[in-house]
Amino acid sequence: KPETSGFFNPWRRWSPWCSYKMVKRRKKNTFIADPLLVNRVTAVLESNLDGPLTSDKVFDILLSRHREYQRKSQKELRNAISAILIQSRQNNASSANAGGATSDSEDDIQDTEDKSNMLNSRLYKESRKRPRESQGGPSPTPVKRVSSNKSSSAVIDTTGGNGVKVSRPTVRFCDMGGIESCLQDIRELCQYPLSHPEIYDHLGIEPPRGILLHGPPGCGKTMLARAIAGEMGCAFFSISAPEIVSGMSGESEEKLRKLFESAKANAPSIIFLDEIDAITGKRESTSRGMERRIVAQLLTCMDSLRSSGSNEDDASDNSMDTCNESVLVIGATNRPDALDPALRRAGRFDREIPMGIPDSDARARILECISSSMRLSGDFDFHEIARLTPGFVGADLNAVAKEAAVIAVNRVFSELIPESSNASALEQRTMASEHLKQHDGRFTKEQLEPVYVKMPDFLEAVSKVQPSAKREGFATVPSVTWDDIGSLSSVREELSMAITEPIKNPKLFSSMGLSVPAGVLLYGPPGCGKTMLAKAIANSSGSNFISIKGPELLNKFVGESERAVRQVFARARTSSPCVVFFDELDSLCPRRGSDGSNGVSERVVNQLLTEMDGLEERKNVFVIAATNRPDIIDPAMLRPGRLDKLLYVPMPTMKDRCEILKTCARTTPMDDSVDMETIAKSNKMEGFTGADLAALVREAAVNALRRKIRSGDDPSASIQVSMEDFEDALKVVTPSVSPRDQKLYLNLRSQLGSRRGNILENEDKKAPPTPPKKKDK
């Protein structure tokens, strides 16, 4: 307020600023511009390869790319572009000496410099005079002051504007292996919309705006997204989902808005959201308001990529503008079920591409890509390494290659450094360190020429690397082969025709019109080799292998057991061909309605039945189950279409016992007096299962070792198992299956072989109904 003339206030605080108003003088080349316009001009300058551009040329390019500028003032747009070019030249101090720029562009920019400053001054004054109440309508385009003394100006910001990092990956599809199954989906969803969006606009449909890559960790989701951007040569905005989360309210949503604005300014572009499940959880289950706001903001940003006009008159212009601004959103997660359902609908993430565990051929191609820059020996066999690495993903195979290189380096140094057999381990390390100090020079080319990574290096590395999929429920394929099983030739042939041959020769089976059985049930007395048969068939088929112990899927929380069952079959479907092995199925799938069953087991049985029904359309997922109590399994599980091949694993005969004894005793030194046929024909061996025979050989070896220790002979002398050791072992080891149990299993075999489901009927006939209790008078 103005002070009253002639009145002096002695208590008034004096300051040098109270006598006049200080107005900060604006710098000469400072301007106010739309950040989106700044980013688009920057993109034009970065994509130019024909020398410096004039403001007229930039103006024409922007009009051709972005039709909304045709509705704006042409004069003001030219002035703003000229000011942006001036600012860009001042910020590029390194190009100050480059006076070879065309004189026309410099004169043009110099002529419009004063006009742009006057325009900016007028805009600045009008924005200060505009009342706040009048801004309740549609918000105008935000303006941003760009200072000329900052080297990180948004005009030449190589981070894509708004502080978001942008890159152009050099990875190509040829640098990846095992992605042939999803290449066609990638072309339809990524390459076609980004390279030719005008086709979709001509047809009057919206192009795909988002895809979701899901699979176990290390399967190559991030690398595939970079390869898509590398093939298209477009801008790539990669951000991890946790980087979006901020402590201040509203900053997380602002980061998302800036990310999508930068992608639009650098279109065509790709936005890659890694670990998207970290910020897009289901809104009904989260307790934090920030997570709900982030999900809502992401939904809004993805919807903004679609063409939508404010009115009918602008519909055609907006559609053309969207056609020029092709932006694709790629999300990656290993938990697709944790995402909010609103994100997975059509129009946002239009398609989900599963990336499962690679099969043997895919692993061989991945190994070829990884080792393309390594020096390998001439006898290297990629298919052999791929056969030995079931369940390995791309990251695991990369770790195998690195470990093999480390083993090769250790082998080279072990050949250079002499070892002394008499020296201790500490002395050998000291000698090695001294030898390295004496020969600290670099190796010559002649010395490095014979150094290669050999096949034994990779074989040793495979045993040292633990696949990451093993922590996700997958089990490495066991090392059990058919040679480790001494008998069961008939069961082996049935399993081979049911599992191995359909995996190795799928075209042959389909040409004959044969439907592959969905599951195999191995049942019989305990210890007869049911689990070992499943391990051997998984090894011979060369497919992925998931081993499930029945009780491990049960959970005390409601719904968790069923979710565990769904996850098992989802992993199998995304990693086909795959063998799912359920050990002790009777604990997981008991008969429903029995007295001992509860609500949890019945829900698990229902979920298993539902999942098994879906296997008929997926020919490369095979289920093997093992049990010694088939009478308590729910009859619905044993019908055709689920576990439709029931194989009885019988007790070993005299010939089978002899073969099993020879197989178990392969690694045990035996005396010449030991005759396995005589032992197998003994009357005491009746009722022995395969596990009992293995225990017999182990007990005989312990008896031989005990005799050696008691005799006090030289410990270094050889020890052999004699016939007396087996006779002593027969006194300790007894058969685990009684004759009564053998008759019971034979009856079960005849019942299951004749008709499925009659076990329940027979038991109902045997068990009379319980009479009702009399009421007390």
C-alpha cells in the first residue's frame, strides 16, 4: 500500500529494497516454450544426418509429423522453433568454432531472435496477469523456462527429455537363441505397428499398444525387449518398476507421466517396464493408497496412447497424429497372476507372450550364441551340453560358459605352475604365488595360441552351476538311466511308448491319428522301483522335469494349495515338453467324501481334476504319478483322459532279482566265490523287492568292511565281499512285503485292469452300512 504523504513512521523497518522495486532482467536468449515442442525439435535434430537444419526446414518436418500444429499460429510456432535452435546452438559450446554452418540458417535464426524475445516477454506478462479463477477449464499446455547457462538443458537433453533415459540398443534377434516359437507374435504385435502404423489407421482399427512377457527369471525377457528395439531402430525407454516409486506424494505418478510424454516426443519408441508386478499389484488386495494411484496412473497413460479426440471435429486429426506417434509398452514379470486385472485386458496389454524353459534344441542354439565369441576346441558338441542341461535357462547357460572359461584358465595356470606331491596345500599355494610374481609379464600370442575352452571344461561347469529354475519348482533331470534298473523290461517298454516316443517323434504319432495319453499311474508294492522308473523315463526323454512330492503342495491358508497346483501346471505348459511327476499321489488326491478327507484335500482334488482335463489340448505335457495305495485315490482321477494308462510294477522274479543284484553290485568289489544266481534262487529271497536287494548288497559290503577292521590287516589292502558276507546279511535283511500284501496288490491289479472305479463299489459291498444308534429313552 502507498504510504501517506507527510507522515513518517519511526518504527518502520528500513531496507534498501523498500524505496524501489527490483525487477530481475531476463537474459537475452532465455525463452518460454512447450516442453513437448522442445523434445520434438530435439528429436528432429538428433535424427538429422544431412547437416544443419534451418528453422523453416524444422518447421516443415514438424508439420508433416504432427498435424495438431496446423491448427496453431504459424508465426508463433516459427518464432518458438527459432528460439529453440538458438538455445541449442548456445548450449553446444563445442560447436562454437564450427563456422561452416550455412549462412542462410544463421541469418534466419539471427533475424528471428529479437522477435522471439519480444514474444516470450509478452507471453510472460500475460501469464502473470491471467487470474487464477479463469484457469478452471481445460489446462493450457505447461510452459517451461530453459536457461542458457545450463549444460543439461532440455533442448539437447540426450536422456529423452524430462530426465528419462533413452537408448537405442544394438542387440538383434540373431544374438538370441531359442526364440523362434514367439517370433511370429513379436512381428504381429511389435514390428508391424511400429513400422507401418498407417495400415491400422487405414483399416480403422487400433494397433496393439502393449505386450506382457512372462516367464521364470533368466529366460531372456529383458534381452528380448532390447532386441525388438534394436531390430526396429527406435528409441528405447527402459525403467525398472521400483524406480518409479517415490516417497513424496504425487511424484510416482509424475514420473509415469514424464515417461510417456518423452516416449511420445521420440516416437516411434518402446517403453519397457521391468518387474512390472512390483507396482501394479491388485488394487483390491493392497492396503496403500500410493500403489492404487500408481496403477490408476499407468492405466490412464496407456489409454492415452490410443487415438481419442476432445470432440468430433478433431477425431480425424488425432487419429493421424496417433499414427505418427507409435508407442509400444512392453512389460516383463515372472508373476503374471499378481498383476491388476485391468492391465491385462485388451487395449492395454493386448497379448501375453510366455517365455518358458527352453527345450534341448533351443538350449543348443542359445549355447551357440553365447559361445560365438569364445575360443572353442574343434570337437565341441553343443547338443551334448544341451542334453545335459535340462531346466537351464539362458542366464544359467551363460553362467555355464563363464564357469567353463574359468576352468580353462585354471587348467592353463596349473600346467604352467609345477606342483610338488610332497608339499602341503599351504606350501603349494605359497609356491604358486611366488611363481606368479616371478612371471608377471604378459603372455605372448604364441603362448596363447594353443589355449582353448574344451568340452571337458563345459562338462565340469555343468555340474557346478545350479539352475535358477530349480528354485522355481523345477528339478534337474536325474542321472538315473535304464542301465541302473536291472529288470522291469515290460513296464519300461510301455513307458517308452507313452512318454519318450511321443516327445521324440511327434509327427509320427500325429500321422497315425494316435492321441497321446495325458498321464501314467505307476502303482505296486513299495520298493519295487516306481520312482526310479519315473527318473529314468525323464532322463531318456530329454524333456524338462518337475518333481512334486504330494504333501509339499498343501498349505494351511485357504486357496494357497489350489494356487500351488495351478502354478505347477502353468510352469509345465510354458516349458513344454515337460514331464510332471507326482510322488505319493494318494496323499495329494484322496477319495472325496470319505471320512478322513477334509475341505482342503477336496479342493485340491477338484483343482487337479480341472488341470488334468486341460492337458488333452497340450500334447507336450505329460503326467506320471506313483503310489502304493491306488485304492484310496479318487476314482475320477483314474478315468481315461487323466491318468488313463495304469502300469503295475510287480515284485521281481528270480531272474529279475539276479539282474538287480548285479546292477547294485557294479561298484562294489566282489570275490570270485560270490554267485548272484545262487543268492537269487535262495528261498530266503522270496518277497524281496528292489529296495530290499539294494539293502542286502549294502549290508554285505558293511560286513566285509567290519571283518577287515577286526582282522587288523593293512588298511590300504583291497577289500572284497565274499559269500559269507551275503549269508550274514540275509540274517539281518528281511523282505518288506509279506505274502498277504502281495495277494492284496494282485487283487488290486485285477480290479484296476478290468474296470476303473470298481474299487469303490467293491469296498461298498464289503463294508455294510452302519446301523443307526438307538435313542435313549
